[in-house]
Amino acid sequence: MSTRPALVSRHGGFTLVEVVVALAVTGLLMLVLYDGLHLGMRSWAGGMDRSERSEALRRLERFMRGQLARVHLPVGAADGLAGGPRYRGEPTRMRFVGRLSGHAGRGGAYGFDLGVERGRHGMRLTVRYALDAAYAGAPGAPPESHHEVLLDDIGAVRFSYFGVDEHGRWQWSDRWDRARVLPTLVRVEVDANEGRWPAMVFPVREADRWVPTVNP
């Protein structure tokens, strides 16, 4: 009697090796997809940061160019300045009188005060401005003050001033308090969270002079 070899039947399914290989390939694909998604999210966030930075720089540039081109040196009695220096520059603060540019409000001269103060997430550059009291010439309550944030969530802001000092020398300085002379240039340096921004330099120009009102 002859014997026939038994046929080994294979049921449907995967072997252990096939399952391990499939899991390894799936893990590699998920890793590649995760890396691509993470890179895309970082690129998107970086693009948003650059966009916000560019908009902040444009806002600061518009303000500085508009206001520093309209600075007043009011003439008072005895060829002096009423109320003392009308332009004063410090390393982290700048005060001057000028026309209001690009804002709604009354005409006339406004007092501007740019300074660095602490915000919710870091330092910020702000400006406060109000109708100058010498121009308004009205007794009683001080003029209404307005407040704007020019830069937010930054590390530091530094001002420096270029012009002729009292000895006739042209140089940069971190202070300016000459009563009858304006600086020629103002440099603004900003330290942000991602590093130092390129320095910005703005020209300073004198607007038409005016004689402040003197109350009897």
C-alpha cells in the first residue's frame, strides 16, 4: 500500500515576521509624518513671528518718521524757550513737542513722551501724548492724555542721539538736553526675544516755530 505525503494546509493570516515588519514600516511612516508636521508648524510659527515683527517695525517707523519730522522749538521771552528744553533725550526715554501726525485730534502742538515700561510678558515701548499746555494756554485741569503701545513683549529699547555737542563736535550720545538745538538723528535699538533687531535711524526736523500762549 502506497502512502501519499500529507498536504499541509495554510490558513489565511500573517506570520509573526510579517507583523513585525509591518509595524516597523508603520512606525517609520508615522515618524516621518510627525517630523514633517512638526517642521511645518515651526515654519508657520516662524512666519507668524516674522510677520508680527515686520508689522511692529513698520508701526514704529511710521510713528518715528512722522513725529520726528515735526518737532517744535517754541520761542519765548528773551530769545529763550518757554518752560525749559522742549526736547530731552535719555537712554530709555525721549520727550519732545511736535505736531500730531497721522492721528485724529485737535491741531496744535502736542507733548510726546516715549518710554520703556514693564508689560505682561516683558518690556514694551509706549508713547503718551497730550495737547501741550503752553500751546493750549488754558488754566485748570491738564489736557487729556492719550496712550499707545508701539512695541510689546521685547527685552529692551535704547535711544541714542547724533548731533553737535556744546563743544562743536559731531558725535553720538545716549543723552540730549540742549535747549536750543535739536539732534540731527535718533537711533533706536531693540532687543527682542529672538535677538537684536537691526538698528533704526531717523532724521529729526524742526517744524514751524510758534510762540506759546501766556496767560495773564
